Amino acid sequence: MLETCAACGSPKIHALGWILDAEWVRCRECGSLSKGETDDAVTVARALPCGRREDAQEFLDVRTETYRFVAGRLANELSPGSRVLDFGCSFGGLLGELEARGLAGLGVDVNPECVSFVADNGLSVVESGSLQEIAGVGEFDAVCLLDIVMYLPSEITELKEVRRLLRPDGILIIRTTNKRWLATAAHVLRRFHGPTSDDLFRRAVRSHSISQSPRSLCRLLRLLGFGDIQVETDVHLMDEVDSAARVAYRAGRVTSSIMGHPTVSPGVLIHARSPV
């Protein structure tokens, strides 16, 4: 069982008990849910849609618009030759888009199949599951974490490493799921109808180690000294193509404009600056 929150590191947690096939805890500080015992990182990575080499091209095709959007934004904010670290680079889709725009990318991924694929395509990559293990790589102008924070055994540990690797006033871009609200609904429903609760919780967390709201993640970034934090949600960030997902993204835009933060959008993009 965890002794601290996997998101913010606080010891103020309480057990929710067994949900599906794992024990979960809730943090009283940040409200995040954490899996009590995480699986081996490589095993988890290989089980994901981005985890098998034979599925690489299909996965890259689905994510093309997201990679182009992020790379385009960085190209507009950085000068040619600027260094960008992509932690959780998968099959290197973002790295390729960065290179096409004159930026120097370095990928980091825990999955050997992803690493070999990226290297075979002539892109720079390091095999590792933690930025703590990365040494001698120097300083970066930007760091990207696209769809990875929810899988980290210790989010706060890796974000501290991001802060270390970024130059002053460097750019941090995080893309993450926003299904903490769905996990909460599943937990409340559990006392009334277990099977429906389990189905909702499975949809909310999948193989994640952390279920965290964007608001909670932004709070953590501020505590770590990051500033100029912006959160956005829009259909151009959407990997899914079904109408339900589009409706949810648009609802996220509405709630964001009213409440100041998205509550129901399936995914969000967070843009921040490192301490000066």
C-alpha cells in the first residue's frame, strides 16, 4: 500500500479499498486517486496501444494532428535549433514533427520496442522510465509529457526532474486525460450498483496509476514554481473520432469558460513556464 500520494507526494491519504483488480487511495491534499501498487513499467507500456512495434504506424496516424499542433506551437515560441525533450515519446511522432520544424528533439521511453523503432528512424532517443536516470544530456528549452503523467509511479518526482532539466523560463507542455470526475462518479455509485460502478471506473482509469483533475495538476505545477500556466481543451486535441467524444470536448470548453477550468473534457493540454 502507498504511504504517500503518487501525484503530489502528500502522506495525507486514505484507502478506498479494492476497486477492480487493485487497491486505490485518495489524497486529502490534492484529491487525486493513486493505485496502491503499480505494475512493472515495461509490462504496462507494452500493453498500451502505443506499446507494440507492429502497431506503430497506425498509432502514429491517429496522433498526427496532436503532434503537429504541439510541434507547431513550440516552433512558434522557440528559435531554430532549440532543444526539446519528449518524455514518453512512444514511436517518435512528435520527434519527427519537431525535426521537420528545425528543432532538436530527444525522446525518452521505457518501452524497448518504441526505442528501437525511433532509433531505426534516425531520431535521438534514450531508453528509461524515469528522468532521474537521465544524465549528461544538458539543458532543454522545452519538455513535453504527452499522455504519460497518469502512468508515472511518482508524478511529483518526475516533475521536479523536468524543472531541473529545463532552462530558466523554459516551456513545459503536458497533455493528459481529464477523467477524475468519472472516477469520482464511479466511487459514489459503488454503494448502489457495483457492476455499473466498475464499468465507469474502468473507463476512467484504464491502466493508469493516477487519476487526477487538471486543476489539481496545475496546483502542483504552481507549488513547484512553474508559472504562466494555461489549460486548453478543443477538438484538435482529440484522438477519438466518435461524436460522443466531440460533445465531451466541446462541453469541456464551455465549463472551462464558465468555471475557469475544464471539468468534463476527455483531455487537456497544459502549457507552463519553468522558474526564472
